[in-house]
Amino acid sequence: MANTDDADDANITPPTIFAGPTKRFFISMFTRDIELKDAILDMLDNCVDGAMRHSGRDLNADRPYEGYWAKIVANSERFEMTDNCGGIPRDIARGSAFRLGRPDMERDKALPTIGMYGIGMKRAIFKLGRDAKVHSQPAEGPFLVHYDKEWMDEDNEDWDLPIDWTPAARQDGLGTTITVTDLLASVKEDFSRDSAFLEELRDAISTYYGYIISKGFSVELNGKAVDPKILSLFSTDDLGQAGMAPYLLQGELDGVRYVVAVGFRRPLATESEIDDEQDAPRTSDDAGITIICNDRVVTLNDRSRLTGWGENNVPKYHNQFIAIGGSMSFTSNNASKLPLTTTKRGVDAATEVYLTARTYAMEGLKSATAFTNKWKGIEEETESFFQKAKPMTVSVFEKAVTAELRDVREVAAKRFNPKLPMPPAEKPTRRISFTRTAVEIDEVAEYLFDDKTRRPADVGSECFNYVLKDART
């Protein structure tokens, strides 16, 4: 016998069922995929994208963001981000700015933004608290959108947001202010005066937006300007001769321009430094390959297989390589073609353009690690090479090396392979390494230096010199 409920269901017109989202998913669950720091950086992305749209400047110029700024206030009472980046145009506010997802993928197709999913601002608001106001002033006039506690109620499935088209105008130019109150308990704790989170946030802005800030954009956190941190690699001026210089490759694939640079960010580590790093890593933090998409750092100082370490005859990262740094930079006016994940702080390593760039990053790593290994044990003899060179940002070096670039047969790219100096063949070296108890090392240090606190590497070296001198007399 047929089930009468099934028969009744079959007669329903139209024959559809609801397959939409719930607020609980977006407000409480979706936010678990992103850390608070990254959510705030997402909001900062929107400021930079707004500056791009508003300025109309050549973004390849030295300082295309000059005059644009974002100011962040974060304390246990509120979070606020204010910018002067042109505001949200009213037509975009009506159409997509406040939707959870971006339907107009062709917008910004002429700009190298990284916003493509339409979730950053909203997800950040949900991550921060349960009451938020977005006050924006584009050229057409200000408006105000309020995510109040009632709208934020996970059981309230009303998705319509009230908008006020006639709020008070701001006095400091066109831009947007996002204010979040009723902060979540964990956020209040992170924003408290004694929390280390705010210093971590400052450091993240300094690092992840260093390239944007160096191009004129200004960021303040709690009233203090954030200084940029960007990669510099040593290079001599005479690129046609043997000397310190980075490996560099520039190419283009499917609408994405990519630049790979690998070189030395500082002189080689001495044996004693390597020993110190083993006990308390410090300088290794700045070594490795940084991945950049449209001037935003996506992955910082990677030392894993993601960027080629330990793959295809490239050595695994070791403390002896703390001098090596580099970057893989991707630029496109179509953000969907960039090797990015939805958090914009992760890499889609399966994309063709990323795999291509990684192949050449590995080529650069082989050159840099080979240089390090050749001078192993006599690192001090390389100091003169670094004294004859100077630190250069990748963009400055890319311009300096233009005349030395050569075509690459395998792909549509140009490459510069440096002639790094190598030790003379008649002076082959070997590293001596042995282990003794700490008590024994202290005894020998006391005997040789009258100082038992000397580093084990110094003690070992002096022991060898002591015996060598005796052997030669």
C-alpha cells in the first residue's frame, strides 16, 4: 500500500525543497575556518582593494598608494577599522557588498585585487562580535548598515539587513568605518591591554602588508604607525662577473605574471651560529621562501616541501641555510587565477602557475644551497663577497638585472642565473664534528680560555688549532 504522506508530498506545487544556508552556519561555524588575526587582515584587504578602485593610478608605479590609509582600534570594548579608500559605491552596496558570496565575478577584472569570494568583511564581523555597524561614504553620499543583535541571532532566519541612506557624513574624506561591539569573550581577551595578540597582529600587518605599505599605504594600530618588513637580497652592482646576486626568473602563464627570486638575505652562518640555532632558533625565522599574491604576503618564510625544500635534489632545510631567502610573487587582474585558498592566507599548490614557479624556485634553491655547502667550514672567507654587495628588494633587483635576463626554453619566461664565487679547488675543506659531555667541554674551555662559558664550537676549533700548531712545529 502506498504511503499517503508520499502521495501528498508529490502533489505539492512547485515540487521543490529549501536548500539554502542557515545563519548558524555562517555566524558560528564558517568562522571556525579562519583565525582572528587572518579575519582582521581580510578586512584590511578590502581597504587596499578600495584604494585600487578609487585611485585610478598606475599600480606599477613606485608609490601608487600614497595618501591612502587604514586605522585600526582594538581594545576590550570595541574593534574599529576606518579607511579613506573611497567608500563602498552605492550600487555595490545594493547588489553584492553585504551578500554572503560574490555573484559579480567580473567586477575588478582590470585590477590586481585578491577579493574574489565576497565573504571577507562579513566573516570577520561574525568572528569579532554580535553587533556591528558599517558606515561608508562613497562619492554618491553616505549610508549605514547595522548588523544588530537581533539579526545576529542564529535562530533568526530573516536575512534582510536594514540600511540607512541618510546618516551623518564623515569629515575625513571618502571611505568606510566598520565598528564591532558586543565582542566575543575570546576576542575581548585577545584585545586586552596585556595580551600578546596585538603585538602579533602588528607584526602580521608589518609582514603581510609590507609590500603595500612600502608603496605608500599607511596602517595604524591603536594610534601607532605600522612599519613595513620586506625581503632584501644581497647583490653586487656588476652582475656580469662572479659575485653575490640572487637567482631571478620572471614569466607569465594564463594571465598570471610570476617572479621567482632566491638569494642571500645575510652573510653565511658560522659554525657557532649554527650550534646556537640548534639550541634556541632565532635567525631561522626569517629564512625560507615567501609567497606573495598581488603584493600581499600569503605564506611567510616557508622552509618545507611547499616551496621545494627537500624535493628533487634540493636539500631539506637545515640551520646552515639560515642565510637563504627568497620569494615567489604572483600578479593578476583576475584574482580567481591566483594560487589562493579562500582564507587568502593559504596556497593552492595544485595550480599550474604555482607548480611552474615552484620548479624554478627549486632551481634557485639548488644554486644557493650548493654555494653554502661549498663554503662549509670556511664561511668567514665569504665575508668579502657580502661586503662588495648590498641588500636590494626584489623589485629593485628585477629592474637592475633586466639586461642580463635570458630566455628559458621550457616556458615563456626569462631568467638570471648568478655566477656565485666558489672556493679554489686546491683548498678542499671538511667539517670536523664530535660530541663530548658538557662537563668535559667546560673543563677544556677553562683550560684554553679561562672561561668555561665559551661556545662548544669555539672550544672545538681552538682544540684543532692547538694541535695543528703543535703538529707543524
